[in-house]
Amino acid sequence: MGVFHGDTTSMSVCGAYTNPFKMLNIVEGYSCNRRGAKQIQFGLIDNADGIPLYGDVHEGNTSDKNWNPDVLEKLHTQCAAVKLEDFVYVADSAAMRKATLDAAKAAGTYLLTRAPNQLKIVKAALASADAPDAPWSEKVSFVSSKKGATYRWLATESEHEGHSLRLIVVESIALDKKKENTLTREREDEFDG
């Protein structure tokens, strides 16, 4: 099984571009760095070793929400040509949309993404994780250091946009301690103030 990661990034440009290319419009985009800047975007899919497998250039205001379904179809075609039938497509939370879920199903691929917190299914998964009898995994560490973070996870299933999904809630014990220390400091500051 192959694992492929897809994402886009933008590049701002300066100057007076009055549509010099018929194939690509340099337009005002929505870059987090320079809102409203003239820009183009690059999309790239690479494998687990970081080797690029597919890349494209598109208009600066193209959203990942629209790019993911389109590129999944192209990736599926490339994988079918080399008889790779099962693959995992890893993308950011913009992939958690009906069009991308539909494209992943049509490609016969597994989609691994982060679900946005505002989704009802995420809120339900987090609520089930807070239950006193929640079936959390054992704590594990991925490093040998005693100071290394430990994690545990809880898996649930849900349906979203007509697709059955597995949601995994991951808890970092180190992050919990940092949050606890922050809350303690805030309480002390309020008490002192």
C-alpha cells in the first residue's frame, strides 16, 4: 500500500500582471501571509519518502477544498497505470468535505485527515472521550526518553456526508500537563490581581 501526501502552497508575485498567460491567471488570492496579494498556487503530491509524484500550478485563489477532489482523480489514474490498487491519501482538514470523500471512495483509496472541531461528529467523538468509562488505549510513548510525551487514543465510528468514517481522538499527556500549568498560572494571576 502506498501513502501519498497532498497539499498546496501559494507564491505571491509583484508587478502589473494583466493576464500574461492564457493557461494561468495570476489573481488576488487568500494567502495567510499577504491577504489580497497577486499570487499563484502550487499543488504537490509526494510519497512517504518525500519524492514528488504529481505537481501542478493553478490560480492563486484555488482552494484546497476544490483541489483535493480533482487531484485525487488524477492520482487514482496514475496509480491504476502502475497497478497500485490500495493507497492512503493524507491531506489537511480541507479534505473533510463531501466532494473529497466522494473522490476518495471513487478512487478506492483511504483518506487520512484531521476533522475540523466544528463538525458535529467531532464534538460527539470528543464528548464520548470525556465519558468516565471511555475505552481509551493504554498509554504509549514513541521515544525512549523518560521525559518523552506519552499518548493514548480512542476510536469511534460515525457517518458524515453519506460516508462511514473512523474517528480517532488522540490525547497527549504532555500537552495536558502544559495546559494544566497554563491554567494554574492564570488562576494565580487572577488571585494576585
